Amino acid sequence: MEADYVDFDLQMTKDGELIAILVETLARTTNAKELYPNRALWKVKDFTLDEIKRLDAGLWFNKAYAE
């Protein structure tokens, strides 16, 4: 395939867990601003995996496919 590199889009959480997410911040793609209003810039590295699991990253987008 002759690729020069592979980008896995992994970010590390505050507690050292790896998650697959394209961006470094949670603000645009989740409800992080609502759930954690005092945690601006909402960077993945500043949240534990448990905190990130509480976020909504799509239910608002299409309720027909919520599960």
C-alpha cells in the first residue's frame, strides 16, 4: 500500500487510558461544555475515561440510532 504513516487518532486520558477520537478536545463533538462547564478547554488529556464515558457524543445528532 506504500503508506508513509498510519494515523490511529488515539488520545490519552488523564488516567492513562487510550481512546479513539480524532480531535484533542471534547467541546465540538460532545456535550462536555454542558456536563463540565468549568473545565474549559475540554481537552481529552484533562478528563478520566470514566468522565468521558458520561459524555453524549451523538445521541443529539440522530435519536433514531441512539443505541
